[in-house]
Amino acid sequence: MGRLSGKVALISGGARGQGEAEVRLFVQEGAKVVCGDILDDEGEKLVANIKASGGDALFTHLDVTSQSDWAEAVQLTKVTYGKLDILVNNAGIALRKTATETTLEEWNQVQNINSKGVFLGTKAVIPTMRSSGGGSIINISSIAALIGIGGSAYSASKGSVRLLTKSTAVQYGPEGIRCNSVHPGFIDTEMIRPWLSEADIREERLKMTPLRIFGYVKDVAYGVLYLASDEARYVTGSELVIDGGITAA
């Protein structure tokens, strides 16, 4: 408890799934959290539940492809809490199609949310972090950015996130801003649960995973927590792989 005491975090895609786990864990560890998402009802319910339990959080509508939404989210955070220490670029979508199966419209949608969204979030928070002497940006990428797995558009978008993370770390490290990427394997979330529910696919993915289990959202959230905390004060530009051993095989 208290690993994020005194810190303020903004988490995109925070209304459910992986993002919700991060929001709840951050609050539990003492942070004040702004939850941003396009799922307004879910986000409001989550924040109401947190407040009823004594936590400090608020919700804001955030379409990560909108520069104005990002500006409003950062401004709301500053006005409400006075600063912004942590950004988790969590929002994302999946598309499991090959290059020839993927339409241009699908390609653009995946890049806009998964890649452009991370760029806009990073761009939006840096001036505020700079003015307060530093901060931590955590970008949720994927093992699809490390090995040839996943759809073409999805892999390309997550590869973009991986290298944007490194360039951000190098460019803004001298100002005390850390930036790291997290690379989950097969995690039991709303986004991939329907896909993994197919028996043959589920068995194939389990065989690919040396631990022979799927991860839970909290497995990833604890990794994000570490990178957000002062325990990771000397960690930047790194790749935290949380995949049950898939990329080691």
C-alpha cells in the first residue's frame, strides 16, 4: 500500500478491462486517478464505486484520437489535482487479419487508436510533466511488437508504440520524464476473450505459453504499477514483457 502516495495519474481506456484494473490498483496504492474513456457510463460507474470506497478518482470523456480531448483531460487533471505525474496510454483495439484481409479503413482505425492515440497522449502530458520536474509515461504495447504474431495492422501499431516509447525516453530523459512500454501476452480481457473462447485457438495459445496459463489483467497492472512508482526511478526506454514466457520460447 502507498506505492503511489501523493501522485496523480491519467489512464486512457480506463473504464473496463485492463484499464479498470490499473485505475483500481493505482487508487489502492494511494494515487489520485483520472480515468479517461469513450465508455462514459462504465467510467462514471467505476469512479462512483471508487469514491464510495474512499478513493480519489474522476472520469473524463476521452477519445484518444482527439487532440482536443487530450488537452481537456490534461487541463482537468491540473485544475483538479494541481499536477500530473503519471500517464498510462492503455486504450487500444485489436484486429486479427492478414495484410491482404485488412481494408484501408481498418488499417487506419487501428493506427489511429493504437499509435496516434499514444502519440497524442504523450504530446499532451509532456509540458505539464516538464514544468513539475518529471514524470512517468507507460505505454501498453504487446508481444506483437516483438515477434511475428497478431494481425498486420495490430502488430504495426504496437511496434510503433514500442519505438515511440524509446524515442520519448531518450528525448525527455534529461528533463526527468521516464517512458517505458509494457508487452502483454495472452491476457484474459473483454477484447480477446471471445477469440480465446474457441477451443482449438485456446489450446493452441496455451501450448505457445510455457507457463501453460493465460494472464489476468492484474498481472499486467502490477507491472504498470512498478513502472509508475519511484521504485523504477532508474528505468526508462525499457520493455517489460508479461507473457508467460511466449517470447522466450
